[in-house]
Amino acid sequence: MTVTIYHNPRCSKSRATLELVRSHGYKPNVIEYLKNPPSASALDRILKLLGLTPRELMRRSETPYKGRRLDDPDLSRKELIAAMVADPILIERPIVVTPNGAAVGRPPGNVLEIL
């Protein structure tokens, strides 16, 4: 089974989720999303798999969220996704994607449902 993790090696939850995936025998495709952010279309697909809106996947305490006024309720889905692609620090992490679906590894055990 193909397992992809959108990973930030500086994040303890992301590291723990990666270790959990590996401990279950998977060799995931690790994407350091801060260096290689997903495209807008890929992020849109991930959001649909997660069943979340863009704002629900955003790290609202990050400076770009406040600085770009991303709390504006008039912003469209497309605009919010574009903001996350432009400033990937806004994307909650880690995200694990498998053929069984997607999950945010907060807590890491959330990903067990899709492995």
C-alpha cells in the first residue's frame, strides 16, 4: 500500500506519526511540505479526503494567517487553498494519505484508521 506523509521534521507530532507509520511496516513517501508544498489541486484533493474545509486545516496561530487576514469570512475556498500553497506553514501537520483515505496525525494515533 502506498503511504504518503506530509511531514515537518521539526514537529514532534509529525516525527511521532512518521515513526508510527514505519512501526506498522510501511515505508512512506515522505514529503517535507515546507520545502515542497502540495499544489492547489493536490491540497484540494487532500481536503476532500479529510472532509475538512481549508480553514479547518489551517494553523491559525501562524503569522501569515493573521498578516494576510485569512480570517476574512468572504475568502473563497480557492483563495484559502492558494494561501496555504503560498505559505505552507499554514498547513496543519502531519497529513497521512493512503488508498484508504487521509488523516491528520494530531494525535498520531489518528492515522491508524487508514493504515
